Amino acid sequence: MISELALPEQLRLAITRKTLEVSYQPVVRLADNKCVGVESLLRWRLYGQEISPEIFIGVAEQHRLMGPLTDLVLHKSLDDLACVLSADRSFRVSINVGSDDLRSVRFLDVLAQALKWTGVHASQVGIEATERGFMHPDATRSVIAALRWAGHPVYIDDFGTGYSCLSYLGTFHVDALKLDKAFVNPVENAHASCVVAPHIIAMAHDLGMEIVAEGIESAAQAEYLLRKGVQYGQGWHFAKAMPVAELIPWLEQHVQSEKRAERRRRGSSPRLQLLRAQ
């Protein structure tokens, strides 16, 4: 068993040696099942044991390692996905950012330098921040404005699980809310918490924000959310988080599946059926 006392030093070493890995979870447009991007998710194995992100992110926050950790995810993501992002300018990757980097322009400077020679556009790199990151609204508001001015879309992650930014939401200009899976899971049932999702969705619509639903596990959930006006989704119903070696062939296969589905839709159009009948 790994000692908790050893974790901070082990994490510093892993960051320095770049031994942490990044997996990518596809984000799908619910209206047509098109993959529009991915979220970068950090993974850490220590002595053959998977360390939960909840544990090592907590360690990083306590020991001021979130900045180096976020930088590592950014650079690995750009290295892994530069070809995909360059080939499709509508494709995005989103990076999770800690609360410290929402109170200064440090990460914005890192972003600008990282993108300089890649050919990747700023609009293709989204920034995800949890509600906890909005606990210092005055400082955060100016940094979010700077990120968006530079061209980066900004998302509020795990929306509905915190309280810090609810009263300030109308004053934060962000691009999308990510609906936490806790509100997605009950939508097929008569569970009391299922009434929360429509209210959050309506609020996002009123504020002109798009919505990404997390943790979608069934076609019924995806259909329900689409009917309610949710534009995007991610979860095991579409694909699990995967390393880049698996992601690239998955994307290729997904594009082929889209093309076949489009041909079927065209083939089943009423006009074409009438022509065939003649």
C-alpha cells in the first residue's frame, strides 16, 4: 500500500519525469452523434496501482502542484492531438484548470506559448473549471474574460454540485455548462433529483450557454437530454476515456459510421423512395 505521506513527493517526481498519462473522452453532438472533441483526463499509475484522480488532484491542490500538473496535461494533449486538431478546425480538446490558474494569467501565457508553433487555433483548446474555481469572483471574472478574448471557450465543469458561483453565474461570461452526471443518471426514472436537470438546462438556455451532459450511459438518457435542448454529451454510452493510441482508430471508425448513417438517411428520404418506386 502506498503511503499518503509519500504521495506529494512521488507526484512531483512523476510530473518532472512526465510519467503521468492522459486519456481522452469523446464529446458527441447529440443531434447527429458526431464527435466534436475530447476532454483530456489525467491518469496516474504508481507501482502498478491506479491512483484515483480525486486523491492525486487533492494532493496537487494542497502542495501547489496544480500549475505544473495542468501544464503537463496541456503539452501532452497538444503532442498527442496536433494532427487531429490541424486536420479538423472544428475539433476541440478541453483542459481542466485549477482554481489558482483562474486567478492569474499564468496559464494563459503558457497556453499562448504552447500554441505558437503547433498551428492549433486557440478556439480548439477549451478551458474547464469547476464551480469551486469561482470562489473568488472578481479575480476569476477578469481571467475568464482574458481567456475568452484570446479565443478559448470556457466551460463550467460538474455544474450543480457546488454553490460558489450560482449567485454570480449571470455575471460570468462563459460558453457552456457541463451538467454533472449526478443529474443525468436519474432522468430515466421518477427519482426526485431528475427535476433538477430541466431547471439547469433552462437556466443555461436563458443565459445563452451551451450544455454538455456528462456520464450518459444509455440511449434513453441521450434522447431525453436532446429533447430538453442539450447539445452535447459524453459518457460510456458513446465511448470510454482512452489513450491516444486507441482514440485515433476510434475516431476513424466513428467517421466511417457517420458516413454510413448519412447514406442510410439519404437513402430513406421520401423523395428518393418515390423515385425508386417509379
